[in-house]
Amino acid sequence: MQTYKVKSGDTLAKIAKKFYGDAQKYMLIAKANDIRDPNKIKVGQVLDIPFDRGDISDSTDLMTIQAQEIPIDRTSMRLPEGQYIVDPKPKNLIVLHFTAGTTARSAFNTWMADSLRIAAAYIVDADSSIYELFDPQCWAFALGIKGQPGYPNEKRAIQIEIANVGPLKRRDDMLCWWPPENSFKTRWCHVDEDHKYVKASHRGCDYYAGFPDIQFLSVCNLVKYLCERFEIPKDIPKDKLDICDLDWFTNYEGIASHQNFRTDKYDIGPAFDWERFEDFIT
């Protein structure tokens, strides 16, 4: 869940307009923060900003949403050419990542400030928005694999980052994510809020932030669209989902995640529902 620190002049209506594009949705924020009087918020107060699930009801058949209908924002977070490699390559691999942060904007700003051309072609935000940062035929150093001459996996892969904080650590009755300085002291949720996380051991951590349905659906539709556009196999390495095997994955074509290429990476982690994902994209 995103958070927002109240500034001078803010009202719940203004904040709702900022996050949802609709001031009338201020009660979503009020309810999420147990605010009985919407006119009483304080400067410096940190508010939880819930995901707006109103446009996806429990009865919605997610399978009916076609990949070619997905909206992709190709202007709001466009990287300049110096931040990626303008060298189109054939694509036969999609790699999923999480940003280890709360928003697409924070990942974009990090890449803009970095001269190493680390980036992904796409980011899917927590609210389901899809941003294309550069032409997916081009490439950048998203995998960060050392010792592979020529960067074969970087060149052939379309990288997708998903706004998600990733691993969590328990502090008393709270689950916290990594800031500041990898101390895992920033509150994510209470342990009773089990819809916000998955409890599963993976690479030294026992809890992982969940992916909201609207975001998960956008990822599914984006992957389906890219597979069909670039004729990438809709294959999933079912026996190696959480295994790093660089030699095997260098010869693999289909859909994988960052953890398959590096032992020091957590993404995409156990909170990502691969079985459901496969059902949606095929």
C-alpha cells in the first residue's frame, strides 16, 4: 500500500484527486485510516492510500479482458536515450522483477539519477498503471549479471518491473520493509492484515508483500500482449521458479524472473501467484 505525508493546504478530497483522479473518493482514504471527521487531518500525518478496487467487482471475469485493450502510458515516464541502449534486438524472453519500492515513480527517479543504464522497458504501478520507459526492442542492464560476455540475456529480454516492496521482516506485531539502509524498520502492515502479504520462506526472508489484484491483472495482460507481439513462448519454468540456474536460463525462452538469474535477488518472490498467472496469459 502507498503512503502519503500530509502537507500544508491538503484536504482528503485533494489527496483523493491526486491518487485516484476523483476527489469524491476521499472516503476510501478516510476509512483506511480510521478518520471519523474528513476535515481533520494534520500536516505531517502519514496516511495509508488504499488501492481503488471499485472498478473490479468480485464477479468480474478477469479472463475476459483482452491483452490488446490494455492502456500503456508511453509518455509520463519516458527515459532519455542515454539511460538505455538504443540497439534493437530480437526478443524471446520476458523477465519479471519487483522494484523494492512503493511506486513506479520512485523506480523511474532512481534510474534517471543513475549513469549505469540500469532500467526496465516497463513498470506496472500498484494502481495497475502500465508505463513504457523505452521501446521494448531496445535494452538496458536490468539483470546485472556479471561475467557474461556480450550481455546475451540483457539483449534478448523484455524486463518488467512491478511496484512492490518485496521482502518483509517482523518487528513485534508489525511487518516492515527495508528502509532505512536495509534495517527493515519502515512499517508495511500489521500482522493481522494478512491480505497485504504472503508468509513463505524464500532466500532468508519469511514474509513478502502481496500484489493487489488490479496490479496483478495488469501484469498478466502486459505479458500476454508482449508474448503475442514478439512471438515469445508463454512458457513458465515450473520446476525452476525459485531456482537460480544461469546456464539453463541462458538457453531458455519464455517467462522467468530475476531470481532465476542471480542468487542475491529476491524477485519475484513467493507472493507472485504463478499458477494463476499461467491461467490468465494462456
